[in-house]
Amino acid sequence: MKIEKKIAVVILNWNGKQMMREFLPSVIKHSSEWAEVIVADNASTDSSMEMLSNEFPTVGQIQLDKNYGFAEGYNRALAQIEAEYFVLLNSDVEVDSNWLQPQLEYMEAHPDVAACQPKILAQRNKESFEYAGAAGGFLDKYGYPFCRGRIFHAVEVDNHQYDSPCDVLWATGAALFVRSKDWTESGGLDGRFFAHMEEIDLCWRLRNRGRRIVCIPQSHVYHVGGATLDQGNPRKTYLNFRNNLLMLYKNLGASELQSIMRGRTCLDYIAAFKFLASLDVKNYKAVLKARKDYQAMRPEFEPQRLENLRLTTTTPKERTNFSILWKFYVCGNKTFDKLAHLI
């Protein structure tokens, strides 16, 4: 599918009929000047595509034969689209009139930038940042993600404190603006992740190869969040722990891999027994299963690890030398501004 405009806004859908009905109108209204809007469907069973054909006939469609998850679903969908830029947009995102232009202008002016994201605000509370991305993402030394505007579950009110463009380690998959050339050359998302951490893995690979990732807060969108799996869902816990370990294995340099993984083993078991102490047996088991499956899956990721090491040209400063757990729980640093001088 070759599109006429520079940007393909691609919404990956799985049983999201009501979300699309609520939020697609804003995407269509505020994207048509710059982009073509396409919905790729992961074999939904809720009549999503019938609704799309009847109520939004101008939106392009790609129908996949089964639910491939977020990562492989996007890989298969974007392989069918020819455009200079891709925007991966969640179905539960509301956009406004100026959401694409600032990002496009920045990308056009900075060819060294592979991907960017807007400022992500909460759709149900528009004065607050939203968990999945806020104003751009970082990683601590042990692989724990945090953002400008959100550290763990401490989400800040948006007082325009993070309104300057900023280089980050990762841009959220909820609204990811990426050059198709960088997407293709980096291999896209890792389909084996299924969902969660895949966009961080992609962005980390790009940063290791000297490409920049930037948050452009002059663009902002409103994300519902948790539309597929709620926080605390054992399936989400499992995928986050397993995929985070796989991501570390794929991207860490040889000099620190063993020490970081030893540290993560301790931290993961602390997290597991914290779940158990609160009688959350399902999430306790999810962490243990994640670690077991990581060990079983690790050998199949070795070729990608070696390829990543071969192509690494830089050590991104947006992956910090400190532990965010220590800074947050021991030092009491609950907001990003308390950490910015350390990055």
C-alpha cells in the first residue's frame, strides 16, 4: 500500500471497536492534512472492521489473519505500507489540531533523529501526564523505565515543566513517530516480545547505533491507557518482567551484562516476594514464570545480541548510571526534576 502523503498513521486494533468509535474522529479530523490514517486489525472478534467500514469509510484497512500482538502486528502491518514516516498510534488516543506538525517539522530539520513522541497526557484527567510515556522515557542502570513526568506510579501534574524538546532513550509506542528507513534498517519491533517493552528495545537499538530519539512537547495527545491490560494484571506483569530481561540481554554491552543481570536477579526476587507478602499469588507466580521463560528463551536471542553489539557505536547517556529504585524509594525523589542533573 503506497500512500500519497509523507505520513502513515497506523492504529493497531484488537477488539477496540468502542475505543475507535470514540477517538478515531479526532485522528481523522486532525491528521488529514499531513497523513493517511490506516487501521490494522489483529483478527478482532467484536465487529471492529464492520464498524470501521460503515462509520469511517475513508480510513484504510489492513486485516491480519490472527492476533499477532502489538509487536508482530505492527511489523506485519507496516511491511505493507510505503511512506516516509510511520506513526504508531494506540486506539485509545485522542489528538488535537497541532499533534503532527511539530513532530514532522522537527524530524525534517534533524535528519539524525530516528523517532520522536508527543507529550502524553491522561485522557481522563487532561492536566496530568499519562503513565505510558509522559514527556519522554529513560532507563536506569538495571533496566527500569521512567519518564519526564512519571516515575513508577508517581505521575506528575503537567505544569509545563517539561515543555522543551528533549533527547530521550525511548519514545512511547502509544504515539511513536518513526522514520520508515530507521524502522526497516533496525528490524522494527521484536515480534517475540508480543507486547510490552518492545518500543523501548527498538529505541535502545537505535540509540546504540547513534540515532537520536526526541520528545517534542509542542505536540501533545491524550491517552486513556490500560485499555488492553490493567496495571497489576498478572499477564502484564509477566510480559514486563520477561521482556525487560530479554531487552537487557539484547542491548547491554559485554562489560556489564553479568553484573547487571546479577543485580536484576536479586531485585526480581524481591519484587516476587513483595507480591507474595501482600497475598498477590498470581503476580508472584508471574514474576517467577517470567524469569524461568527468560532463561529458556535467551539462547534464541543470541544472534540479535551479537548483531546489536556489532552495530553499536555509542553509549547513550539517557540510560543512567544510578538505580531509580534507590532514588525513588530510599532518597525520596518522586519527580523527574530531582533527577535531571544526574542525566
